[in-house]
Amino acid sequence: MKKISAHSIGIAQGSDTIFEDFEDGGEMWTGTGHRERRKRVAFREPFKEPPAVHCSLTLWDVDSATNVRADIEAENVGEDGFDLVFRTWGDTKVARVRIGWMAVGPVGNEDDWELY
């Protein structure tokens, strides 16, 4: 459990297209085996410490003739942003993916002050 001891909580959210490989015959659409794509997401305002980040598929366009496999997560979460990561493997053919995300964590407040 992540406990937040700040009196100001920030929530950032968005949706990002990670790839669209069907248009140009990209590896996610034509390849096999382990494949991965990453996209760096920058927060508009930084958090005071790394937030909790939740990711979910909001769009995926896959080939119906192959098995459907996907792993999504947030990696390298910091105060300023994180990496959205999509992975697939085997014979899965993925044309495009969009991932929605939400980050929740402590943020600065104009009433905050530090002694040192």
C-alpha cells in the first residue's frame, strides 16, 4: 500500500498512442517473439515524490487469426514522469495500441514551507 502523507494530492491523467504498426508493416504487426515498445510520459507539473501510476488499454487493434497477448505497465516512475511499456510475444499481431493512465500522489502547495 502506498501511503500519502501530504495534505495536497494531485491526479494527472492522459491517454497515449504507443504505436500504429499496421500502416508501415512495423514489427508489432509483422513480427513474432518477444516485442516491446516504450513511450516516455512527462507530467505537466511534477509531484513531490513518485506517484502511484495505473495503466489500462483504451484501444488495441489485433489480428483475429492469432493469439492475443499483452502486458502493459508503468516503469521508471519519477516525480516528472514515467515510461509506458507495452509488450507482446509469440505469434500475436498488434496493429495499434493506446494506453490510458492515471497518476496519484502528493504535490506542492503554496502554503508549504521548509525550515532547511
